[in-house]
Amino acid sequence: MGDLRKRLGAGVVAGLVGLVLSGAGIAQAETSNLLVRVFVEDQEMHVFHGGRLIHQWPVSTARAGKITPRGQWTAQWLSRNHRSSRYNNAPMPYSIFYDGHYAVHGTDQIGLLGQPASAGCVRLHPDNARILFEMARTEGLQNVQIVVME
């Protein structure tokens, strides 16, 4: 998928993925004010606002032996200075929780972005996490869709 996205461009591939995954849930994501797509294979996030790609950032998803769930969710809650209760009080700045204890959040392990490294969450550079967090807060959680795909 990474080579295809590079050859055709993110917008074309996003449209093709939308067609392949068409249905009520994906259609809902397409009309959300803020759509966050995480491509696990490429360790990359694309952020769409009003249907337009506005950010493309490296991420870290689950390392070997851990899982980042695939699917689509509406953002559930925000935590600006969250600390993990599961992983030694690890900092999770600018967390956007979307599936139970799974969140998109900033990390202090910036050197690992672009490769699997997390316990299951989607990690971002803290500057990018802050931008996304503020956008989610402004748009309202009901208008934020998070889609995690291969």
C-alpha cells in the first residue's frame, strides 16, 4: 500500500480505500469534520479537515507482541497531561482516547516514530499531538473520526 500511495498520491489512494471499505461507517468517517487515518503498514497518519488532507505525520503503533486495533471510532475523551496507569506512569501528552484505553497521543520517544514501538496506542511527535488535540477540542469529539487500517 505504501508504494501505491506514493505512486498515485494520498488523495487517490484515500478515495480507493473509501470505495473498498464503503458502507455506513466509512461514509460517516468521510463526512466528519476531522478525520484521522492511521496506516499501520506505513507507520503514518493522515489528518483530513473538511475532506482536505492537511497533515501527514509519522507515528508509532504496536511493537511485536502488542496490538493496535484496526477499525473506526468516534473520539471518546481528551486528556491533556495523561499518564498511563498500565505502563509505569508513562507520559501520554495530548491524548485523544478512541477505544477503551487506546489513544492517539504524544510521546517522548521521538526517535522511534515511523516504526512500531508502542504498547498499542498511536504515538505522535508531541508538537503534532498538540495540534491534533486542539483541533479535536475545537471540532468537538462527535466530529472526530479515527480510522486505523493496515
